[in-house]
Amino acid sequence: MELRHLRYFVAVAEELHFGRAARRVNMAQPPLSQQIRVFEGELGVKLFHRTSRRVELTGEGRAFLSHARIVLAQAERAIQAVQAAARGDTGRLCVGFVTSAMYAQVPAIIREFHRRHPRAELGCFEMRLPRQIEALRQREIDVGFVRVPIQEPGIASAQISKDPLVLVLPIEHPRAAARRTRLADFSKETFITVSRAGAPAFHDVLMDACRGAGFVPRIEHEVGEVQTVLGLVAAGLGVALVPASLRHMARPGAVYLDLDPRTGEVPLEMIWRRESPQPLVDSFVAAARTVTGAAIG
């Protein structure tokens, strides 16, 4: 059974006139009549009573008509669905991210993508850098956000922002009321940071910033997540350097101070597979370009 035969049948059944039905399906009347006979032969039933004056559906034809309409409607929906997926309007996009990326521009990018493609399904997964690379290669995610430039075969990378470092102090710290401070003034403090194993690029930026200020930080607490860093600072166990975008994460008991001079920069990189076509990924990249103004290719 072919869809064209169903279309021919429905046209004749609704028009009850071979001439009008032929015009409706853009073909001549004799070939249409021949195709209907071929279709009846395949089914083994007569679908129409034909006389010189009129065309009528048989009982079998009336029973078949509703089902034929359903099949054609489903086929049309399938065509629309695949065309929408090809345009990037529908489908599923999976995004991986390191924790600190969600305090930067990533939520705004996701919001812009969803505004453009409200019918697309989004999956968001928190994962560290090595896991993101593996997940991209295994097609578990389509886009990732990391804090270090990536140079991997088959993976595209674009920097979408740079965060300067800010200092986080317990609210009872003597310098907590200041708006700006020098990093060198904290050379004797206890520092709290994310472990290098968990965030190597960020850890290196922190160490370089402190060395540039003339000291090596005394680190007594290395933890797995940046939220834990902020929690320990709020508990009064030390101070911390974090990307400035974390200001969006208000933490009772902790205050953020700008550094003077501005010190350290933590990049935010977007990564995705180099392949085509991938309309949803292309749409997400376009949304990131709009939100950040970055030259993302």
C-alpha cells in the first residue's frame, strides 16, 4: 500500500467525481481511474460503485475512508515533525556544565534558546571537565560549558566570557565593609578553594594571582564544589578567591570584594562536536552569540 493510493482514494471519496478528484490531485482523469482500480485490486475489494452518472462509495469504501484519513494525517504530522527537527524547532538538546558556569551567562543562554525554540526539549547535566569531554564523544551531551580552553580533535571550543577574580570574606572580617581591597593585604590569611583535581584551570589562576601579589596562599581547605567554598567562608574558616559571576549567588555570612588592581581571569568556554548537520546545536550556538556578543563560529 502506498500513500499516494490513499490520497487518490480520499480525493475520489470526498469529491464523488473522478474529474474533480483528478484536478485536486493534479493528474488527468484516466490515470486516476486506473490507479483506483489498481488499488482495489491490491485490497481485493471494490471501494466505489461507478455508473455513467455518479460515483458512490461501497460499504467497504465507507469503512476504509476514516482509516485512510487517519493514516494520511499521521503521515503529514510525521513530515512536519521531521521538517521541524531539521530546522532546529524540535528535538532534544543535552547541555553539560561545570557548577560555576550556572552563575555566569549559561542560564541566560538557555533562556534565549528556549524562547526561540519552545518545543525543543532540554536536558541539563552538571559534570566536571573530563566527564564532559567523554559525554560529548559518547553523544550523551551536545554542548558543554567548562572553565578551561579545550583543544581536542573533533570538538569545537569558543570563549564566551572572562570572569575576574573577587575576594570572599566572612561577614565579621575586619575588612568586610570595604568595597575594594588589595590581594596582597591577605597574604597571611587562610584560603579555601576548590581542589586542583576538580578545577585545575581555576586553581592555577588562583595560584598565579596570589604569586603576582607577592605570596603563596596558605590553603587549609580544598573542597569539591564552589558552593562548599562559600559555605566554609561564611562559617569563618578562611577567605577565598572566586570568579566574579558568583556574586549572583548571595550567601548569608559572606561578602564579595573587588580586587584593586583587577586580578586574574577565569574563562568560560562553550564546547560542542564539530559535525554537520546539527540544527539544535547550531541554534544553541546562535543563542549564545546573541546573549554574550562573543564571536562564536
